[in-house]
Amino acid sequence: MGVVTPAEPTYGGKLGPDYAGTVFQGRLNYRVDPAMLAATLPPPFRPKLYGGQGMVGICLIRLRAVRPGFMPSWVGISSENAAHRAAFEWDEGDQVHAGVYVRRRDTSSRLNALAGGRLFLGIKSHARFTVSEAAHISRWPFGVTSLSVVGDVTDGLPASSVFGSLEKASSFFQAGSMGYSATPDPRRFQGMELRCLRWEVEPLAVSSVQSSYFEDRSVFQAGAIVFDCALLMRGIEHEWHGKADLCCAAPAMPNQPLLQKPAACQVNGIAQVTGEASAVTAAE
């Protein structure tokens, strides 16, 4: 593992601009064999474990009225977003820190994509998102990253979840507010922190879930990764705070197919909540 040092941010400002807004977020969580997950993480990151298992997932994020923190909400912009993430730990001096490594971000906002990593926090790829109220699971062609999930708000986590309770799952993910994103420089990771002014998650009882990335046997062997649970956040006021980048002395990178921008990327997230179904699709 290489030496980790804070670095000047790659976007404008000392530690990047601060942003505020409202977030609606669906978190799809998978538990994965720690050794298998470690092979997909770049140094200096290592899997953060719960119950002996690594945790990865995809966030489907609807952002509303996002704007610089000093501006009123009516000037903000809205967008649909998706992020592939993994819970990790890293050492800085004699301290152990925890966060999430985001290997890829997609957004419906061209402005976010163009200015991402400079004016806006996080490097993003532009995607076309289509939102509908029909619970229709689309079939995507071969070679395209895809995701679909159907579920209803419920009272608790599935009995098979490694967390055992909603409270324990909530605490685990709340502790991962620091995020580091992949950049074109394999030794540099762009930092940002999500601060929710109110933290509240609801469990989803998932009847169907499919992810072409997490089901890709060239990345994760059969049986090494299992869907664990899904959580929902609705109408949460939040702030994004830019943090110093992390730099690693070791340039070696493990197998990370999502760092390479594919010719086409489509994300289809379908969540049936309180009797109403909404579908989100994204395509490069």
C-alpha cells in the first residue's frame, strides 16, 4: 500500500465550494467476499467490513435545488444521478478513517457533467435519465451496464441481512459520509463530504433486483457477492463539502472496469414505494 497524503483539490477554491439542496436517495447494498472486494479497490483503500463481509452498492440519487450554500433554493438546479460505491477504510498517519470509494458517477445534468470536478464536486459522466410511473423493467443490450430494482417500503430489513436491524444498517452507512472519487490520475482521489441535516432511512422490501456490474463474473465470482438490503431516504436537506484530495504514492491499479468510460452506459432503477412505482433510466 502506498503512502497517503492530503493534496490540494483538483477543483477551484481552497477545499472546493460548498453546496446545499434536497436529496431523495435509494441505496442498494450488497455484501461481498472481502478478498474479492479488495481486488477491485485501488490503494490505499481496503474494505470496511461488517460481520466479516465487505459492503458495496449503487446509489440512485435525485437532487433538488442544489446551489452554492450562500444562495437561495430557487436558484438551484435538479438532476437524476447514479453512483457505484464501496465502503472502505484507509490509514492517515496513526489514524484509521472510513468512507466510500465511488468508482463512477452519472448525472442527467450537462452542467454537472461539464463542470464536475472543477466548479461542482465530483467528476461525472453525462447520462440521459427517463423517469416514469410505470413499473416496467427494461432489458438492455449486451455489453451495457444496467440496474433494476422493484420494492416497497416496509418496517424492517430482510432476515438475511448481515446488519440484523435497521438501526445498525443506518449507523454503518451514516458513518460513511466521506467520499473519494476516481479521477483520470490513478494516484489521486477527489474528496467530498455529505452532511445530512437530518438522517433518516427507511427499509425497502425488494422483490426483484439486477445489476449487470455486480453480476459480472469477470469481476465477482459466483457466490462471492449477494444482495443484502435496500434503504430509502426522502426529502432530506443536505450539504456537500469539498475536501482535500488524497494522493497515493503507488500507481498500481487493480481490476476496475467502471473507471474506463464505456461506449454506452445505461442505468435503470425502478423503485415501487407506497404503492406507486417510479422508474429511472440513464443512457450515455
